[in-house]
Amino acid sequence: MRVQWIAVGLLLAGPVRAAAGGGGYAERVQERTFANGLKAIVLEDHKAPVGVLQVWYRVGSRNESPGRTGLSHLLEHMMFKGTKKYGPEEYSRIIQRNGGNNNAFTSQDATTYFAMLASDRLRVAVDLEADRMGNLVLDPALFGPERDVVAEERRLRSEDNPTAALFELVDATAYTAHPYQWPIIGWMNDIQKATRDDLEEHYRNYYSPANAFVVAAGDVDAGAFLDTLERAFGSLPRRALPPEVRSEEPPQQGERRVVLRREAELPYIGIAYHVPSFPHPDSAPLEVLASVLSGGKSARLYDALVYRKRLALAAGAWYDSKSKDPTLFTLYAQPLPGKKVADVETAMLAEVARLQDEHVEPRELQKAQNGIEAQFVFAQDSLFYQGMLLGQFEVLGDWRWIDRYLPAIRAVTAEDVRRVASQYLIADNRTVGILEPLPSRAGRPASAPASLGGPVH
Amino acid sequence: MFLAVSPHAAPPRTRQRRPAARAGRRCAWLWILVAAAALPGRAGSSGPPVMRAALANGIRLLVSEQRAVPMVIVDVAIEAGSRLDPPGKEGLANLTADLLTEGTSKRSAREIRETVDFLGASLSSAGGVDYSSVRLTVLRKDLETGLDLLADVLRHPSFPAQEVERRRDAILAGMKADEDNPGAVASKAFLRALFAGEPYGHPAEGWPESVRKLRRADVRDFYRQWYVPARAIVTVVGDVDAQEAQLSVERYLGAWEGLAPPAPSYPQVAEPPAATVVIDKPVSQANIVLGHRGVERSNPDFYGLSVMNYILGGGGFSSRLLNSIRTEAGLAYSVASFFTVNRDPGSFQVVMQTKNATARAAIERARAEIERIRNELVSEEEIAEARQYLTGSFPLRLDTNAEIAGFLSQVEFYGLGEDYADQYARRIQAVTREEVRRVAQKYLHPDRLVLVVVGNSAETGIRP
């Protein structure tokens, strides 16, 4: 349907590796840390006369607390509402007037603002970003309507989307102590009760140069562009770093099951296991494991559930190792009409058991690794996505880790895959979420004019 | 899909990601906007470099050398879209495209998938409205293997009976799943209301009642009739030498034969009068589509309309609809207007979602903006911004191989001309305030608006 950010960012599912053929990223990137603690990372890429600027703040939903969820995302919205120098929404208008696009997104670990422009106009975005890092005005008159906008966003993304609602519930069940338990957008109650002062505090705590970094990529001279960035951002005052997130999820001891009953056409099932993230040595075998299960239509879950057994409309596995704290490895399936969820679950778990009992064949292992490598090369087609990868690794610790990624994938053995399947994909470590459709109360046209050609379902 | 100028096929449903894995983007409209402005022109001069050739069998070939990344995209646009679906067999073009990769005379569906995945490549086919697409994305080193496969699925699909059944069931199940997406429900209801009885009056995937009746023989006959080289545009973009790419395409597709049948005419039914369609659904937001018929791609007012729509509702935070409904009133997260532009006249639509209780207020604001742009001249500032954005953002929309391939295929399909990129910029720059008002008066019809509301009717209070 609506073109999602995801679709543009290419396939985030594909992990990362050094440039195919052309050496690693370390050779193509320059970095500089300014006196106020802000780091700048610049990737030269001259394939098109364009550039992307991304400002990353190390704050996301993991930095929030119960009752105050969704603040990071709400603040992201308010960052477009003006500074001492520019009026509300001026940021976007200026970028668009310069032929550019801009947007922002919030994740569990970070908040990112980005603009794409012709490379000779990229500095327009630099000045605007530096300005709002230091001079945001949180106008109370603008806060109310924007909070309503975010509530509408939550209705659109979560409340009226049964599968999204299911995965909110799975997260809330799988995590007991860690902030990954609540949705990035926040719970509806918390959004509606958030105050301007909450955002002021969030901005003060987290939007400081030393808690941020800038990624630029494109048709620029890296050295000269670092100078441009330093002129714009370097004069912002250094401030104290925010407190670290101390939460740690204790080991799960026993399967958890959760059911969401609501009006929906088809059931859905998600099975989530606690797993480590990059740079934990098990993250590469887990990526390969996800690819064996879900990397294309020949992968095991599609082949078994969708193709051979005809149990599901869709089936796959989801694991993104680029998470600051340990994350979830998720299997999912949407049963076909008339199929029992229990049968689908059994079939999913049978595929897990097979991975624990038998080594994947050499060719299948190679296929999974090839898929990950090719995705990485294809990702280089997009400047935006390359910037994303650098930023994600920097959030984890160091953008240079991007170059360790592919060698780690290539080194994975069949025994590694079997081992991580046996260690993590076990009953005691899983949360099973099931969407159980209730028959619709409505769903019929209130009345359809005969001239419109009958029922409109 | 809500693509204004781009009649691209919807992406295939093969790769699904965890729905809640990442949320919280500020807005989704931006990408609508990007798509909405597709087919623009570079401000200075020239689009991507391209070599054009006509093969002896009628294939039109376009090659653009992009040597930066060791990958190649081969995009085949076949003039066999859903507009050719026979009445009662809506969804046939899409099912046919979908089945191309599900078995050939020498490869089973699983063999095809295994080969593609082992290369780390992707090979997808999807039905569109005017044309269907088959797209190969492959590493440079695997191009020959990929082309061999691509040619096989294009030339020798075998449509095995069990695969026909599988894909048909999957499409039907996908439609059922779509009913949980109120935006999709609204969009389909709008199409049905606006174009009932016309080739554009159904979604490419068809209706449940028509898809259920599709048989293997239908698919085979549709393929035989329309999948001929003279109806194909092959676009190669990536790390290739243009001459070598031509030789490769000739090697794999040069022997493809078939005569082009005469294209059927497009039967048009009279535009329906203003109407309200209400679909009651227990959701928290009213999903609203408001619009009427639009224009065809070759309409000379396309450029004036592009500027007008940017100001009205295509330009995100620079647009009037977003400012009124989102920024001022806080009623919606996403609101945009667009024209769907195909070979024959498509639609004009305003699409938004707001909590049920404020549906009326949001609709009133949308109607007011449609009236205003018809009655008053836009400001100098607005038109300058629109021109600057539409012409200046051109390079951004062609900064990946995938985008270049889509652009070249469309320029060729709609016959926009080799100098289209330059023409576009010139024509956008020439649009005046008076021109914006003229096209608004000519193409926006407040008295003919079809309103679709999918939501909780008791709360919206909107009745047909």
C-alpha cells in the first residue's frame, strides 16, 4: 500500500559487509571528532551528483520509561516545529525549495534526521541541522496539534493494523525488564498525556553534540565537507552525556504464550526468541540461520509452509543483528483461510527442530551466505542506505565494524548454524503470539447505491 | 499503490518483514511525494545516459551503463496489463505475470527459485495496469545465468496446473488479508465506484469473484495473445558495456517470436455523478478517499497539473492540504492528493485517515482547498517553490539503478521522447499562476467528487 520508508531503504534484512570488489568502507570513509564531542563520518561516493546528510542522536525508545513511552518519537516530530531562527515546518520547505527531500525516523536505539539534495546544495541541510541541534523552540501552541498527529499515526500504524498490534503484544510479553518491551511510537495513553515539558527535558538530556553524530555520503570531497560540518556544528557547546541505559533482560525461563483476540480476517502467528546482537560472535550464525529459513522463496519456511504444505499465505524469519541490546529472532506466518494456527505452528517448529538435528548441506549454507553478500552489494546502489548502515554500526559502537560483518558471515559453518539453533531457538526461550480473529461485527457497506455495481465489501 | 504519475506495479508479496519491527517515521507522505513526482526532468540537462536499439523481433532495448556497483538490473515491461483483462476475468493479467516464474518447459518452480536464491539474485514478476513487469536484479558476474533464466520465464512458461491453483489461492488469501487494511479497502471501493465497467475499474489483482473462476486455459490464452516481443521493452541498467549487453539480450531473447495483435480500444463509460460510499468497519480511523476522474499521461496539461497538485496536496509540508489538515488542525498523520496517470484517463484522489469523530471536519477542509485553488491564484511563493522542487529534485529520483530502470521503461512505454528529461524541466518552468488556476478549474470538479469512507459509521456520522 502506502510506500513505506522500509521499501525505500532497500532490504534491511540483508546484513552488511565490505564493498564488493572495492575494498572496505574504512578506505572510503573519513571521520573527525570535533571539540564538543560530535563525530562526523563522511563517505565519498561519486556515482550520482547527489548527497545525503543524516544526523543521528543516540536516543530512542530504549531511553524511555513506563508512562513516558513514545517521547523520542514525539520529539522527532517537534524537531520540525521551528527554532529561534526558523518558523514551524520551515525546515522542510527550505529543503524542498532546494530540490531536496527530508524526513526522520525513530528506532529503539536512535533518532535520525536526514535530507537528500543535489550534492552542491547539501550544506543547506548542514546549517539547518546544526541550528536545530542547539536552538529548538518547543512552542506550546504547536505541541497540542502535533501530539494529535502522532496519535493519528499510532491509530494508522498500530491500532487499526492487527499484525502490528500482535507484535506490540509479543514484545510486551517477551521483555519483562528491558525497554524494548514497549512500542517505538509509545502507548496511546502515554502519547496523549505527554507534555511539552517532558519533551523539553528529553531534548536537553539527549540532543547534545557528544550524544550525536553526523553521517554524510555522496558526491562530496570528504575533507572539505568535514570542514563544512565543523564550521556549522563545531561551535555548539559541549554538554554532559546522558545517563546510560542500565536495563538488562534476565534469561527467560519457560515459554510464554499470548493471544490477541480482535476483529480480523485471518489469524497470524509470531514466535520470538531472545538472541544476542552484533558484535556478539553468535550474531553472524544467526543471520545465516535467518537466511536459511527465510532468504528467498527457496528458503525453508516458504518452501515448507507456503509451497509444499500449503498452510500459509506468508511465512518467514526476521532477525536484525544491528541492535544495541540483545534482540529477538522472530518466526512469523499468516495461515491460509481454513488452516489451523496450531498446524502452522507445528510446521514452523518442525523446521526449527530440523535445524537443530541436522547440519545444513554445503550448498544450502553457501546459498544463504550468497544471499546475504548479494544484498550487501545491492545496498551500495543506494547512498541513503549506505549512510544508514554506517549510522547503525556507529550506534552499536563503531562504524568500522561494518567491515567485520561480511568476513563473519563467510566464516559461518554448518555446525555454527546448528549450534545457535539449538542454543537459542528453544521452547523455554520463546514467546508465541497468536492473533485470533473474531468475526466482524460490521464489514458490510452501510448501503451501496445500485448504480455503483453492487456490494463494495 | 498511491503513485501519482507512475503506473508501477505493486511489489510482489514475496518478502515480508516483521510488521512492527520499525516504526515511528515522522511521515510516510514523503515517499508518496517522491513517487508523485516521478518522470521529472533534470534541471540542467539530460537524463541518464542511454543506448536505444530495436531488435529484429520488435523488442525495444534500452541500456544505461552505470558502472559504480557490480550489479545489473534487467527490467522487462510487457504491454499486458490488467486493462486487457476480459470482463468477468478481472485479475487474469496479474495471475499470468505472477505465474511466469512458477515453472517453464525445462525448469520447475522450485528449480527457478533455487537458482535465483543461490545467486543471491531476485527475479520477480508482477501485473500492472498498463503493463506487467518482470525484473531481474543480479550481480554482474551472474548476468548471463540470470538472462538465461529471465528469457526462459518470458518465453517458455508452462503454467503447471498445480501452480496455477496455488497462486490463485494465494492471491485470494491475500485479498482476504487486505480486508484488514482499511486503506486498501477504501482504495478498491473508490476504483469500483469511479470506473465501474471500464478496464481501469478493478485492481490489477482482480476481485475475489473473478479470480476464483480463472483457469489454466485462461492464463495460457492470455499469455499467447499478449506476450510477444513487439509488446516488450527491455531495459538494462548497471555494470555492463552497452554493446555487450545488446549482444547478450539478442542471444537470449532474439529468437523470441510472435506477432503483435491489434490493441483493443478502451471502452469508456460516462463518469458517475457525485456519490458517497460508506463501508462500516470497526476501526479507530476513518480511511477517506475523495476524488473523481483524471487525465491520461499524454495530456498536454500534465505539467500544469503537476505544479497545481504539488501546491494542493502533493508537496508534503509545502502543500495546502497537509498544512490545513495536519499542521493546523492536527487531524491526520498522512494526507496527500495525486493523479494516477496511465495511458487512458486515471483518477484524481485525496487520501487521508483521521479518527472517526473528525472525519467530517477533515473532509470539509479538503473540499475547501479544492475550491480555493480553483477560485484564487496561487501565490508567487507557492509556484516558485513548486517549480524549484519539481525540477531540482530530479537527480534524487534517479540515484539508484532501480530508479533509473523504472524511469527509462516508463519514458519508453509512454512515448515521452528521448529528450524528455530536458523537456520536463522546461515545461514545468513555464507553468504560470494563471495556468495553475486554469488547470484547477478544468480538472478539479467539486460537483463530481466521489467520497469513500471506510470507518466506524456510528462514530463518523457519515451516511451515503
